[in-house]
Amino acid sequence: MEIKTITAGLSVSPQITVDDMKALKEAGFRSVICNRPDGEGADQPTFDELAKSAGKLGLEAVYLPIVAGKVSDEDAEAFGAALSSLPGPTLAYCRTGTRSATLWSLSQARTLGVADILAATKAAGYDMGGVVRRIANGGKTPTDTGDASFEVVIVGAGAGGIAAAASLKARKPDLEIAIIDPADIHYYQPGWTMVGGGIFEASDTARTMGSLIPSGVHWIKSAVAAFEPDNNAIILDGCRVVKYTRLIVCPGIKLDWHKIEGLVDTLGQNGVTSNYRYDLAPYTWKLVQEMKEGCAIFTQPPMPIKCAGAPQKAMYLSGDAWFRREVLKDIDIRFNNAGGVLFGVKDYVPALMEYVRKYDATLNFFHNLVAVDGPAKTAVFEVKKPDAPVERIEMEFDMMHVCPPQSAPDFIRVSPLADAAGWVDVDQATLRHKGYDNIWALGDVMNAPNAKTAAAARIQAPIVAENILADMRAGSPVAQYNGYGSCPLTVERGKIVLAEFGYGGTMLPSFPKAFIDGTKPSRAAWFLKEKMLPPIYWKAMLKGREWMAKPEKITVK
């Protein structure tokens, strides 16, 4: 007997026997649903035989037979009704368990999200891709899908999505492109560090989405529920279907605030803040201005995260403000990093360590934030040092800047596009999906081993555009990505360590060393970050003007 858990209240399994009933009782089950018609297999016990055995053990049993491949809407409703009326936990079974898992998926479609249903069934080993449209339609069979079709569909209107649309339009103005994104506002997220440091105003980092979608590109203001790559289709919330010839996937990354116990309830108050949210970055600066003494903790979760330098940027700018106000001697700065190094590319570490010493910051490696009690101003960290037992330690704080754990968006993680870790599975050079030739990805959502930064997306967008157009000409990929990413580390107000690197930590500087030496703090790099990069983002990257972002051509040997 192979029992697979879907939820705490329901498990499913292949065909069971009379002899299995005692084991089910001992495992804590209180009811059984049979979804396999009698006589489907020669060695199959009848429902009456199983029900009689179940009754002797005090288990309730319901017969809801489903012919393989013919789960009706009424069947799903009956399954849901049975599940809610029976004492739980319940075991549902058929020949393989698939019909039972399908019935549960459809019966829960009105109360659970598509991604939650797909995640639960996938974890149990069942693929619900064949009924995803019905799940998205509230468990009902769609009668009118209202298909729309485009040559290129882009999922996500963040930095990567809009830049890719603009790059394609610049190369082929007549291309029929649609961007799918439900958001009304587009944010220049690299600016939030500067907001938290009192340099930018939050409002300067936001624009209306409609003002940024390239001219001639269709904007579908909706959320994606699921993908059907075998049918070249995307299922939207409400079960609308969008078809594509080629697809670009770039919805960004999910910030998992809820993974830290108590964090959501205290964000924006009790001294707990984060520059990873538009509405909280101003609170960071407010706390820095008001703080005169006490303990300030800055956290960094396990990788991957977007802009891996951002957690320490917040520390440096805060330390600089306290240094200038001459209160630094009374403030205990701690940088609690779940990883084991300050920065992943060693060439930049010496310059950063100078500022760690300047601000007298304590570096606590292998410290991962797992819980926060805002009113008590205490934080709990799980310490996982190599070759040592895991510990939990508690720290008091007066101010805490939190970088949240991050993961692929739910609808990506459960899709056929994802690798085992949940990221879109691409070739790291061409950014083409490894399993579907007409799909590409860029930005934070893909699994290429590069830094997840806006600078990376700026380079990736024209590469994807070039390779898609080459594919339209029935040619091979013509452009390749070298892993470039940039992290301007704001070590003090007026100076930046400009980290630029590619795959394997290879340094990839954009400027002559005489102008900007990335391994040293530089005023020129600060000018670039403060004055040049915002207009480059709004007026070049998002407009298809590829300043210093020309695709690297693939050389044929």
C-alpha cells in the first residue's frame, strides 16, 4: 500500500485490499473513499468487501466510482461534499491514485489557488497539468476559453519584461507582442537602497505601468495561473487562455516574508524595516535618523536573493549616517548573514572590510533569521556553522533591517518550466529553455548561476531578443550571456565599490580602471549610481536603447 499525502485531511493511494484496512486504521485514518468502479480489474476486490472490512474497524466508507479519464464537474462536487462530511483524515483511492487526486484538485478549486493545488499534488507525485484549465475555472469545465494569440508573449512587466519587449520592438517593429502583468505600478527597485539611506525619495522610484509598456505592445492586465507549454498556452486567472508562438518568462522573484515567524506582523513598526519594500524603505531612513544608541541588526538570508549586496548596503549607509552624526560609538552594528562570506566575489572583499572596520560592525556568519518578536524587540537566529550542531540564539535589537528569504514565484515553481529547485530551467548562455525550444527566460526567475540584479536583466534582454529573432529566421542562437551582473555597493554617502562580475566570479568591469577601479571605493561610481543609472533605466533600458548592453555574439569555432 503506497499512501501519498495531499493535505493533513486527505491522502490518496493506488488500489487497496481488505488486508490493508487494519493498517489504515492504525495509521489514524477514519474514512475511505473508493473512486474505482467495481470490475475494472480482474484482481480488484469489490467495494462491498472493502466497506464490510472497514465497518468492522469503525471506518466509514463511501463509493464514488469514476471511469478513468472521465471526471465530470458533478463528480468533483460530490467528492468535495463527501470529503467535508466524512470524519478525517480520509484516504481516497483508485487504480493509481490519479483520479482521486484529480477529484480533490477540482473540488478545492474555489477555495485554493491554482499554484497551491498544483504544489500539493506535485509533491504527492501527481501531475494535474491536464486539468489545469478546469482548476483555474473554479473546478468547472470551461465553455468559452476566449483565446487570444500573439507571436511573442512576455510574462512579467518588470525590468526584464519591458526591456525585452522594447528590444524586440526596436529590432522588428511589426512584431505582435503581449505582456502579461497585473500590476498598476512599476518600480525602480535598485533605488530603494538610496531611499533607505535618505538620498532618493520613494516616489522617484515609481511610474505607472501603462506609461512604460512600449508602444504597440498589448498589455494583458492579469495574473498567470498556469502554463501549458505542450499546447503553447498560458492560463490566466479566470481561465482565460493566451496562446503564443514564442514565450519569454520573466516574472521576477517571490519575497517570502511569511517564512520568518512574526515578521509580517511587525514590519514597519517596532524598529523592524526592509529596503526590499517600497513602503518600508522610508521607514529605514526614519529609524536611522532617530537612532542615537543601541543595537542595529542587518540580516541576509540564504541565497539566492535579488541584489545580494543590498543587505550590507543598508548597513553601510546607516553606519555612515551615524558616523557623520557622531553617534556611531554608541551603536552596536551586527551583520547576521546566513552565508559564510561577506561577498561572493573575493576581489571586492578587502575594500568592504575597510568599512566593516570603520563602522565597527560585527560579522556573524551562518546566522539565519527565523523569528521576530517585534514588541519585545527580540530576534531568533538559527546558526548552522560547518561541522557543528545547529543552534538557536536570541538577540535583542533596537533597529533591525531584514532581507527576506526568496524563492521562485509559486506559479513558476509548480509549472513544467521549472527545474527541481523551482526556477525556470534555461541554457545559461542562450537563455533558452532546456526542454521547450520556443521558450526563453531572463531576470531573477531563471536558474542561470548569475547575480540577480537589474544590471543583469539589462544585458539579458537584448540577448533574448537577438536569439528569438534568429529563431524566427530558422537559425541558431546568435548571442550569448556571460553571466554579467553589477552590484554598486554604497559603502558611504558619496562613495561606491562598483562590483561587476560574471559567471564563476570573473571580473567584468565596464570602465577603464583609471576612471573607475571597482575594487576601491569611488566617487565616480557614486555619480554613476546617483545621477546616471536612474535615467539610463527609465529612458534607455526600458525604451530599447541598449547603451553598453550590446549582445555578445556567439563565435563559431
